[in-house]
Amino acid sequence: MQRVLTILLRIFGGFELAVATLFFMTLATWLGTLNQVDEGLFRSQVRYFESWFYIERVGPFGFPLPGGALLMVVLMTNLVVGGILRLRKGASTIGILITHVGILFLLSSGVVKYFSSSEGNLLLWPGDEGSHFSSFHFWEVEVVEDLGGGKQRRFVIPHDDVVACDGEAGRSFKSESWPFTLVLDHFSHNVDVAMARGHGDAASAGVVIGDLRLVPQDRELQEELNFAGLRLRMRGQGGSEVGTALLHGLMDHPHVFEVDGRRFGVRLQRERELLPFSVRLDEFHHEVYPNTMQAKVFASDVTVRAGDEVRTAKIEMNQPLRRDGYILFQASYGPEGARPGDRKYSVFQVVRNPSDQWPLWACIVIGLGLSFHFGSRLVRWMHSERKRNERAAIAAATAPESTQELVEARS
């Protein structure tokens, strides 16, 4: 058993595994960068860097290769085993140990960000106030029941379940509080909304209900430019169909229907996350370079409310607002083509990342480790040089006179 453990430690902590892992990381980075031309940044990131394995095709052949998730696990294991556990401990390796701990901390920040972070955007016109932001890439179906008196009951079908509702069969969803079953099908990541000109023409071009049809389109390279769509069918207690609708990401209002005297609204929307505070846009500042339309400055004066606390802040390029684990960046503005003096909205990119400052701390630890290691090596080298020079001086002082001087002395 001890021998097996020794072999495993040698394998997982070996320099060979580290080199192989870095090679496949470089390969995935190269292939993922090239793939962005065809599939865009988001899908390339999911395929190459967030997967355990991916299939890379060369002509008619497909080769399975390790994805970014697997490579990160292997690299972290190699660092722990080879760079910390098996590292020979001593005064000469303290700097190396600190550096490896810093690298491990840096990799851990990526893991925490992957599992715990979220991001999206918040669009506000001057005077508007918002307390939630919408995802760039993920969709959800929201079902809201009006309970009267300003109260609502909300039910959300998450992204993974929504995108699985492709095809004719789709998927069914049921809640104990609903007097119906919801059936979602024909999901598409990007659709075009058009009027149906004829039954035959519309049926061949997409999903049709009444005068409206949803036509699947090729996905845009920028995932945030895609607008999803699907068909909704509602079945009553006896299984009979009580209503149908087409839902798409361009809808301004939910589809409203009544079942057994109860009023419901349902819509397909980008995933939303509630902020622990609200943001009101007081004023948007926009300046351009003379004789151009290129933005020179765009910034937002905002009021932040959290309970009884109210404070003002300014969000501008490279100066985000940080609060309660969220970061609000000044991302863009609109509408497109707006000129100086026109009324404009402001778009904030909202990021929730618990490990936001971890890379900074990790780089500080790595810098300290490298400084300690190379500094101690420099001190040892200077000490050995001084000793060598001292020995050379002593040897020169005690050395016999030259041959010429000895000859002259003898004569």
C-alpha cells in the first residue's frame, strides 16, 4: 500500500504531468481562440474552458481532448502534491513554497468565480430606479399569479430546463399551486418574430399560432444579441388544452391568461437576479471628442438605497461602484446614434464575484515568494563571492615571490 501511494504521489506531483497539463492548456487556448470566429466567445468558452472533455474534429475524425475544467483540477492537484507536499522543506525552498501557495490561491479564485459568480446588465433611463439585473446569456420562464392587493406568487423555470424544451415533445412543468400543467416546446436560442402570411408558408418556416410565427435563426456570435423563443401550451386538470402562446425574448409584457377564475402571467426573459439595494439614475454625462462621435467621457450620477441608507455615487469608466459583494461598471449608453443633448439611457454591467480581490492578493503572495526566493539566492551568491574574494586575497598575500625576484635574490 505504501508503495502504491508513493507511485501515485510521484505521478500526480511529477514535473512531467505539469508539462503535459500546460501543453493541453495551451492547445485548448489556441483552439478556443480560433473557434471564436465560428461560434463566438461565450460558446467557445463553454466548449473548451468549462468542459471536462471536448471533441476536436479533423476532417472526418474526432479526437477527445481534455477540457479546461479537467486541466484545472489536474494542475491544482499537481501543485498541491508536487509543489507543496513533496517539496523538500528548508530555508532554501521557503520562497518556492510561498510562490506555489500563491499560484494555488490564484487558481482557487477562478474556481470560486465559476461556481459562485453571476453577471448581467442593468439599463436605466434618467429618473428610473432598478433593483435587479438581467443575465447576458441565460433565459428563464417566469409564471406570476396575481393574488390581488398588489401581491403576487412567482414561479421560475431555470435556464437548463428551458433550453431542454426543444423539439415537438418538449417538457411539462407542474406546481401544486397551479390549476394547469405548463408544456414548453420548440425552444430556439435565437428567433425572428414575423407575421404568418399563410398556413403552408408559416408551418414550413417556424412555429405558428394565429397570425404570429417564430422562425429559428442562426445564433449570433455575441450571445447577448440572441433572443430566444418557444411555444407555450396550457393543459387543464383533465388534460385538455386551455391555451397556447408564443413566447420570445423581445416581449415587453407577459402573456396573460385566466384559468378557473385565477389570473396568471407568463413570459420568457433573461435570467434576473435581485440586488440587495436599488440604484436610481439621477443624471447621465456624455462628452465626445471634437468633430467626432467617439465618446470621450460617459458617466452616471446615481442614488443608492439600501433600507434606510441613502447615498449618492458616481459611476464612470474605470471607476465602478462596489457594494455588498456586487460591482457596477459603466458599460455603455444609448440609444444608438444619439447625439449630444439627446436624452440617453445608461447601461451598467453588474458582476457578483466573491473572489473579486483574490487575484490581487494571490499576485502579492506570488511576488513575495519570488522576491524571497531570488533575494535569498542573491544574498547567498554575494556571501559566496565575498568568501571567494577573501580566499583569493589570502592566497595572493601568502604566495611565493615571482621567479625573477627569486633569481635576483640568489645572485
